[in-house]
Amino acid sequence: MTDEPATDDARPSDDAPASGDEPATDDDSLAWDVLDAEVAYSCPGFDVRREQVRLPDGTETDFDYLTEPPSVVVLPFTPDGEVVVIEEWRQAVGRANRGLPVGGMEPDDADSAAAARRELREETGYEADEVSFLTSVEPANGVADSVLHFFVARGCTPTAEQELDGDESIRVDTTTMDELRDHVAAREVRDGRTTLGVLYYEAVGD
């Protein structure tokens, strides 16, 4: 699979879904009605949206949730089969996390595969010969509309310079897939996106 934009005759799995929306079901008895909505708080990277909703039993209440653009998570392999990983400072938990390159989609990205290539290049300086879609998940859909699109990148070589955001502190390294999987199994990887990407790849492949 490649990262070419989807066309009418392309296989649906060639790229991630256009959004995180799931197909509607016949049974909508659980649905909430949105009566009003506003952005309660906004900052770089995400907003907090407040909705006035009516529950199925008729109760009206407020519901706040975090809203942000979709993100991509990249599992990058070098031509020798090693995995490119990063160590990044995470202020919210006060430690450096070892994991996979991750970043939000931007308006200029043609699609999620293009975003995966860009994030890999910007965070690590590595560029991929090809990327293929792995899966999409909603990691915290009780409190956020976040969507993660996972990609496998192959033929990754350090041919570019890092282009880090002003608030990113990232160190680049490589490891083997066996070592990364062992770190996950030993509960040494705390980053949920990395854990999920490794386990899904090991279970399903690309």
C-alpha cells in the first residue's frame, strides 16, 4: 500500500478514513440531541467545547469535551529493519517518554499519509520510501473527539533535518522491533499510542 491520495478506484484501506466518524447504526435510541454549543476554552493545539444536550430520558445538561484535529502515529522501519524511536519530554507527566513519532494533521496535509510522512521528517529527520495505513482508533472518546491514524513507514533513512516546534524536546534513536516489543511487554513503555501501535502491528501486521 502507498500514500497516494485515495481515488474512486483505490482500495478503501489505502489511507485512513477522512474522519473519525463511524457509520450510523439503525438504533439511535442512545443518541443525545445537541441544543446549543460553544467553545468554552481555546489554546494552541485544542479547544474545550461545551454543548447543551438533551439525553434520551429528556434530561437537559451540559457536556464539555476536548476537541482537536486528527493525529498520526508512525511506526518507522529503516532499510535494515530497525525501528526509529524518539525520546520526548512530556510536561503533563514530568518525564521523557520513549515512543513513536506522533503529531497532529495540518491544513496543508493532502491526507493522513502525507501527514505521517511530514511528522516523521519533522520529528526525526528520517524520510520514508513508502507508508501504509495500519488502523485508526479513538483513544479517549468519553472525554475527547481525538482520532489517531496509525501508519507503518518503510525504507526510512536520515536524509532531512529535524524541524521541531518551539515546545518540542526530542531525541532520536533506533532500536529493534524485538527490543521495543519486549519493552512494551515489560510495561516499560508508558505511552499508550506506542503500546497500541506495536501490539496492533504484532497482531495484524500491515
